[in-house]
Amino acid sequence: MSGTSGILLDADAVIGCPHGGRVAAATPPAGGLRIAGAAVATATHSWVVTGCPHTVDGVPVPCVTVRWTADGTGVTVAGAPVLLDTSAAQCFSAAHVPQGPPVIQATQRKVTHG
């Protein structure tokens, strides 16, 4: 791990789109590595956005998905790179238009395995 730091994201992380929608794992993270009982999130999980109120010229254009780019930490769970609160991500509309990065409210928690 050269120069990368951040807080591990898990299935219970509070994440929103830049317009106030709620981001959640569409494919819940699973596996043995957990943070306070919640599975660690990886780049292989799909993420959806609900409740985004974004409009353009009065037309609803909500965020519907988030794509993450895992940092090159070398830390993996079941071969998939883990997500950190510093991992690059972008929210997208249904037409795959980038709409800004997600907002992460992360807290440091104890990491356990087993």
C-alpha cells in the first residue's frame, strides 16, 4: 500500500448522491470480513440510488446508480478490491450521464474477520 489511506466502507455505510438521494448496495456485500457486523464493500458490488430529486430544466433526471473505482491499495476481500471512503466514484442517471460523486458519511469502526 503506497500512499493510499481511507476508511473501509461496509454495507451499513451512509452514502448519498450529490442531490440528497440514498445510495445502497444492490448486491449486498458478503463474506468473512466485517466491520461492526456489516460486510466490507468491494468494487464488485452494484450500487443503486433511490429518492434522488435532481431535475434539469424542470425534468426529473435522478441519479440511479453509482460506479466505484477501487483504490490501488492491494487490499482485497475474496479477490475483489475493497472500497474506501476515498475511492473514486461517480453517480449516473438512467441515461448513463455522470451527475457527480457520492457523499459519504463514514465513521471508523473495528474490523473483524470470521
